[in-house]
Amino acid sequence: MNRQAAVNRKTGETDIEVLLDLDGSGESDIDTGIGFLDHMLDQIARHGLFDLRVAAKGDLHIDFHHTVEDVGIALGDAFRQALGERRGITRFGHAYVPLDEALARVVVDLSNRPSLVWDVPFHAEKIGTFDVELFREWFTAFANNARITLHVTSLCGDNNHHIIESCYKALARALREACTPDPRRSGEVPSTKGTLSA
């Protein structure tokens, strides 16, 4: 089963290429022009055991917003394509991930129904030059375009870097569980409807 996708997204604001293999080994090659976003996307590859390449050029002379959101759109689209009809998958996944004093919980349903519940308070407006409000934009774009239900909760934490990194690591682990083939399903769609297509 080929669970790979290639997405190219080009607008007047960004030019993005994403290559994704759901059955990889955690290899990553990330270059968005935003160091902190690269660091977070690397967490998805490494802890999800997905092979991931992201190359993005955006209007960073304005701010990070367009690039962050459009990378979320493109990566979400890649997940949607790679999942295909979503036959035989576990479908649901969850993870609790600590990073020092921070603890995140992420729960995912590969439902083909996009929804984000976001409960992640921060203690400052920026991490370095990165506006923390952009994390919600990324997760919204990712959930909507992957067409998944996604609950992201920071249960505790003082350091903003630790808070968001624990969220990305938990997302990776939850996606890894949900994407994993269930040997008891024999290729069936994990839904009483018989379909997880739009």
C-alpha cells in the first residue's frame, strides 16, 4: 500500500513543496525559512516516524503569518492524500507528552470531518521572533486540510518553548497511532457508515 503524497502549493504569498511518506522512518528535510517552525515540523517527522520534506519560500519580509498558515495547509493536504480512503487504519489516536515542566495532550480522529479544539495558553506573545498566536493558525490549517478532528490541550507548563514543543510531539505520536494499520480490520473502513470519504 502506497501511503505517500506530494503537494505543491504556490500563491502570490508562498511557494511550498511537501513530500510525505506515512510509512517512513522519521527522516526529515525541512526548510521553511522560519527556524522555529522547522524545529516543530521536525518533531512531527521524528516522533511520528513519517518521512517528511518541506521546502517553503514565503513573504517573510512582511511577517511569518502566510508561510506558517500555508505550510499547515500543504502538510494537511499531504496527510489527506496519503491516507486515501482511510481503509484499515486505527483511525483514533492520542498522546500525552511531557517536556520538562510542560505536559500536552493531543487526541485525533482521522474522521474526514475537520475540527480543531485548542486549549493552549501561553505566557508571552512571542518565542524569539515567532508570534505564538500563529501556532493556532497552523493547527487550524492542518486540521482543516487533513480533514481530521483534533483536540490540543496544554495541561501545564511555564516555558512557552516547552509548551508548544510538547504539543507538536504529542501531535506526532497521536497521528502515528491513528495512521497505523489495524491488522484486525483487513482493509475495512473504520466507520459504521462504511466510508470516511467526503
